[in-house]
Amino acid sequence: MPQSLFKAPHQPLARINTERFQDVVDPVWARIRNEADLAAEREPLLAGFLIGAVLGQGSLEAVIGERIAARLDHAELPGSAIRAAYHEAVSQDRTIAQAVRADIMAVVDRDPATTRALEPVLYFKGFHALQTHRLSHWLWTHSQRDFALYLQSRASSVFAVDIHPAVPVGRGIFLDHATGIVIGATAVIEDDVSILQGVTLGGTGKETGDR
């Protein structure tokens, strides 16, 4: 195959920025951009994807909103609506942005197979399911319960992770592999928790109180 076919996807990167990003204000975002830049140089065929998903975005929040919107996009509810809702949520509640960064570093710190902060952001369905839940929980607490339940259902179909929108979730959460995780409405997830695949949390009936 002609070599030019491998070079073409990487050319737009030069128009954005080929220098290493140094951002002391938001080190997690700076690290992810640096890692995406290196990945685009190392694997030119993925450069277009990396530019669209990371390097062409203006913030980590924009990256997350774009990623979950792309994965949850459906004819019933387009990704653009999910992206807009995520933007509204993070604009009104800065704790979501703080939790996202803690979640990313939780994966890097606890998963021996993960060496880059870029990996959960782009590829890990447990991380995507968790960020979808953060949006659905915000919607649930802002009187948009049908939208929240729709996202729960859609995330369950796409990620095989079922978390009720009512569940409050702390920061620094790691859903490892994630397939088959079910968390019911009465559960509470506090900070710095790791949950492996196939775990069910919640009540078995109509009893009240936290589980």
C-alpha cells in the first residue's frame, strides 16, 4: 500500500498543535492531550480519530461529552442531545468535572493493565458507563427523570452496566471490566471505590434505607 495513505490522516494534527502541552492548571487534561498527541504520531491511521476525540476538543469535559454521546447515539435520541445535556450538567455542577478527573486517575492508579490516562477516556466501557451515570444522576436530581431513565436503559444496552439514576456516586470510582454490574436505587457509592464485573448492589425488596 502506498506510504502516502498512512501519512494523510495525520496531516491535520500539524494544524492544531504538534508541540507537547504543558498545563499546570489542569494536569490531567494536559496529560491526556500529550498522550493523544504521542499516539497520533505513533499510529497515523488513528490520528483522525484522536484529533476528533481529544486534540480538537477545548476541554476534558468536551472530550467526555463527545465520547459518551458518540457511544450512546441512537435514532431514538441522537448523540447531539446527550452532548448538550452533558455540557449543561458540567456547566452547572463543577463537582462533575472534579469527579471525572478523580475517576480517570483511579483507573491509572489501580488498573495494572493501564499505563495512560488516555485509555479509560477513549476505550474503557466501565469509565464511559460511570460518566453516563454522572449525567443521568444530575438529570434525576433536576426533574428530568425520564431522560435519566432513558440514559440508564441505553447505557445498560451499550455497556452492560445498569446503575439507577438515583444512586449517588463519589469520586475516584473504578469499574473494572464492568460487564454485569448492577447497582439499585437504594445503594450509595462513596469515594475511592473499585467494583469488578458481575457485582450487584442494592436491596431485594421494598425496604427503605441505604444499602
